[in-house]
Amino acid sequence: MPNSILPITEVLVVADCWRHEPDAEAVIHRAIAAAAEAVDQDVGEAELAVMLTDDAGIRTLNGNWRGIDKPTNVLSFPALQPTGASREDDAPRMLGDIAIAYQTMRKEADDEQKPFDHHLSHLAVHGFLHLIGYDHETDDDAEAMETLEAEILAQLGIPNPYADGDAERERMD
């Protein structure tokens, strides 16, 4: 069943390089909304934050949280979920945070001759799916996640990023 309540998505621009992409926030909102509508689970009243950073910022995050001292394109940080019963007056639950690095993402889009907004949409969808429990640790999980990503992106008019082989798969967080 498609989700009828879209999550509140806050986009934080923390690196000046993103100022060259004035439509980035709208692209992210559109991608997250499409992903939330497509998933077969109730996201309910929830919120998430997307931080638009640079390679230095994401390298620090990658080093601190994953022990990998290099930049990457996207990182997701799912929030711990409350264990008690929800109440009507509760604030929206926090899904977590997504960080996207401009330089790495721009280089990937350019190298693969993809429109910037298509690649940004893909990374936003990929990050969102991680926040709600999808992963790619096993081949089966990767196939399920990639299939769902491709379906969501198709709804946005974006070609399947995995259609040309494993290059995209190898780069994703």
C-alpha cells in the first residue's frame, strides 16, 4: 500500500559549492516524496534531514562513523526508533540523516554523462531507503534495493542507474 503521509524533509546546505545548484533542494524533496510514496510500509508522520556537504565534510563523517578515511557520495544515518507506544501528541518520529557530497557526486555524474539532477535524485532515494531499513549487504538485499530504486526513479522519469553494469553499485556507500 502506498504511503499517504510524506515525511517532513529538511535540507541543510552546509557547503558553498552547492550554491551552484539552486534546484538541489527541490530535486531532493521530489525524490524523497517519490520514495516515500512508493515503499510498501507506512512511514507515517516522520521527518529526516538531508545535509548537502562537500568532500571534506563527508570524509570526516565517513572516518568518524565508518572508519573509512576517504570521501564518498552519500551516507545515511538511521535514527534509533522509540520502543514505547506512540501517542497522538508525539512529535513526528525522526527517520535519520542523509549526507551527500557535492564534488564526489558531481564527478560521478560527469564521468557517467548523467544529468546532475538524476544522480542527485538517485542518491537521495538510496539514502532514504537506508533510513527505512533497506540495505545491500547481501546479493539478495542489494537486488531488492536496486530494483526498488529503479522503480522509484522511473516514476520520476529517470533511467535505471544500474542498467549499465556494476559501476554505480560499487560506489554506493
